[in-house]
Amino acid sequence: MKQVIIVGGGIAGLATAYYLQKQATDAGIELEYTLIESDTEFGGKIATAHRDGFVIEGGPDSFITQKPWALQLARELGLSDRLLGTNDERRKVYVLVDGRLVELPDGVMLVVPTKMMPFVTSPLISWPGKLRMGLDLVIPPREEDSDESLADFIRRRLGQEALDKIAEPLMAGIHVADPERLSLQATFPRFIDIEQKHGSLIRGMLTARRRRAQRPNPSRNSSHPKTTIFMSLRGGLVELVDALVDHLEQHGTLLTGWRIEKVHSRPDAPYAYAARLDNGRLLQADSVVLATPAFVTADLVEEFNPELAEGLRDIRYVSTATVSLGFRKDDFRHPLNGFGFVIPRSEGCKIAACTWTSTKFDDRAPDNHVLLRAFVGGAHDEHLIDLDDDAMIRMVRDELADIMGVTAEPEIAEIFRWDKGNPQYDVGHLERVAALEAKCEPGLFLAGSAYRGVGIPDCTKDGQRAAEAVVEYLSVLEEEATKREA
Ligand SMILES: Cc1cc2nc3c(=O)[nH]c(=O)nc-3n(C[C@H](O)[C@H](O)[C@H](O)COP(=O)(O)OP(=O)(O)OC[C@H]3O[C@@H](n4cnc5c(N)ncnc54)[C@H](O)[C@@H]3O)c2cc1C
């Protein structure tokens, strides 16, 4: 019986275990796996708190469905009835400009306008800025195929104002990153395809929009709830984690509250790998998947592969926090007519964005209450996560008072700090990841948000990819053993 160790019980590690068990069965390989999570709970960045009727997400609040892997996994786990779409009839996003919230014009896809009238009449971008964005229709595509930063790309195609007011807070914001350092190839490869294929982002996005409008929504005639671009689960994303854990417990060994301190590689021993737990216990395996943050993975492999450790440490991380505030509706004057707002750096605010959670989703606040969530920290303001709870809540409330006029006393306040929680995909990231993979010993695999996408769907897919790699590796081992016996 082959043995596999998976370190890290975030979505990437859990998805690895899920697909490993399925794919091993399909390939006729008998294996046992052990998944070790250092925290007392599984889920990693997926963390939902239920408090006084509020459903509070500390990390992700939804997953994108255009990348289908998380949605598929939720359905396979029997969660179709629990899926929760966004309230798209109230989908409006605002940008803070000169201290005022200005609506992002209807039809802007990421940063590209696809509806002319709302864009032309919007006060968000100045006239010179709009004309500069229009030049995208005639600027020839880039000829080199080397990586570039998101900022360089947007400046080149759409101009500085589109970068400052839309791309920086919205697109780099998704990655909690500095757009001047963020790799376009690793984060928005679709833009590169569109530029090369259509010669213009606006033309390419318009074509994509027309095609999408012609396609039927598959959920329209099915028992599934309507599939919106972002989806969550009624009781919060922790339901995905709980369903995975329930399923996995029937098949493998799952440990929480134990930290792996070191991994040892012993190519000539009967088991090529051993992992030492912080209670001194040694687990042995034929193959290991490390689904931990890159800097943790570096410490784990340091002893037998210092070069790999050094490469892993080149992946930078930044820290963030989320501050959720729940209010009584009666105390609250603002209409919350949208999904929230983002704040360009040039506004000089301490918070980076705020989601109007109880508008974006149903079932997030009890009757007659509202829920908001502010984002603190990130590439330029990491030090803010060191504020104590009272100071952080005061800071968020002061800014919400200035921006939204909210002076009410919150009924609840919940802070989640993510110290070095956000991997940074700097320019050249994909090459760095390929080099890391090449440095791994046979049977050792890396998975998780540090490598091939930070979103839940990407991490799910990465777990699937790692599982495939393990099964392929074990099949080769079995073939070799059979040949030796013969
Ligand atoms: C505030 C915030 C908001 C986000 N919003 C979204 C969103 O809306 N949509 C979206 O798709 N994505 C979002 N993301 C990104 C997404 O949540 C993460 O990228 C993803 O959940 C990471 O999963 P992972 O399994 O790679 O890593 P993690 O979740 O970090 O899991 C790694 C696990 O390894 C464990 N571990 C560490 N060291 C050891 C050790 N030595 N031994 C054993 N276990 C160990 C950790 O405890 C952890 O549980 C957000 C992230 C943050 C921080």
C-alpha cells in the first residue's frame, strides 16, 4: 500500500486529498494518505464566523465561477442546494475619487469599458482620460512576449488615469498587490491573449460580451440556483471546507493541531520521505504534497534541498486584515445601494476597500441589520495590521464616517488578521514557479496559492493537478517494482 503525506489543510491541501483518493481509485492504485493541518481547524484562509445571526467571512467571501473548479467541487460534494449567488440586481461598485464615491460605469469589465453611454457620461474618468482609454483601439499590440507588470500594461493600453482609478484599486486589489510589481502573465493572462488576438482590449472584451450574451445560462432550466459570476454558500464558505472534511474522513487520516516541522528525503529507504511532527512522531511516505505557504515550505525542505528553499523564499508575502462591522438598520443612514467601494492609493486612505456584505449576499445579517467589511493592510500599509483591535476598529469607523457618513455604533465587530497571508506574484512569477518545480525531488509536489493562482478555484485546480502528479508518480513506482519482480 502506497503512503502519501499532504501538509496543510487549506483548500489546496483538502482538494489534493479529495482528488487523490478519486484518481488513485480510477488508476487502480492502493494508497493511504495522511493530511496534517497545524491549526485546530481545517480551511486555512477560508474562515467563517457565525455571530449573533451574522455570517462573517474572515478571508474569501466568494469564488469566481468563470474558473469552474470550486463550483464543480461544491456540486460534487452535494452542496448544490447551499450555493448562494450575489444579488446582481444591486450590483454597483463605487470608486472613491476626491473623497466622494463615484459609481463604476455599467459595462466596465475589470478595467475595460464595454458599454459606451454609461462610460462616456460617467464622471469617474476625466475627458482626457477617456480619450486616452479610447486610443486602445489603435495602439498596436506589444511584440515582445516577456512578462510585464500590470501597471506597465494598463498604462500602455489605456493610460495612467485608468490605472490609478480602476486597475490599481480593483485589479491589483484582488491580489493585494502593487500593480508596478504584479506579473500580468501570472494574474491576467487573458488580457495578453485578447491583446494579441484582437489588437485591442476594448474590441476583445466587446466580442467576449456579445458571445456571452448569446450563450444560455445553464442554470436557467435546471434545479441549480442561478450561477452568478461570484458565488458563496448559505452558511459561508466554511461549508465547502466542512463538506470536504466529512468526505475525506471516510477515506484517509486527517490530523489537526499538529505541525510538521521538517520533511526528510531518503531516496534509498523503503519510504522516500519522512515528515516530523512537532510531537516528535515521524510519518513515512512514498510521496509528499506540501500545500503550505511558500515560506513555510522553505523551512520544511531546507535540510535536504536548500536551493529549493531559497527559491521558495523569493515569493514575497504581504499582510492584511479584514474588519467586519454589523449595525442595526435603524441606526444606519446609508442606503448601501451596491456591493461596496474600492479606494485608489492616491486618496491617501488607510482602508483599501469596503464590501457592503449584506447587499452583496442574502443571509449575511439577521433581520433589520446590515453587515460591512473593510480591508486593511496590503502592499503599502502592512504595518496597520499591528494595530490593536480597538485602534483598528476606530480607524475603520473614522474612515467610514468620512466616506459614507456612518456614525452609528456597531453591534458587532470582528477582526481577522492575515499575517503574511497574501502571496505576491511579482513579474517573472511563472518562470520562478517552473524553476521551483524543476528543483523538486521525484515524488515531492508543491500546491497552493503561492504558485498558480490565488483564488479558491485556482487552488482547487492546483490540488487536482498535484493529485494527478502523485498518482502518475506512484504508477511509475509500481511499474518499476513489477518489472524488478519479473
Ligand atoms: C482576506 C482575504 C480575502 C480573500 N478573498 C478571496 C475571495 O473572495 N475569493 C477567492 O477565491 N480567494 C480569496 N482569497 C484567496 C484565497 O482565500 C486563498 O488564496 C486560498 O484560500 C489559499 O488556500 P491554500 O490552501 O493555498 O493556503 P492556506 O489557506 O493558507 O492553507 C495553508 C494551510 O497550511 C497550514 N500550515 C502551515 N504550516 C503548517 C505546518 N508546518 N504543518 C501543517 N500545516 C501547516 C496552515 O495552517 C493553513 O491551514 C482571499 C484571501 C484573503 C487572505
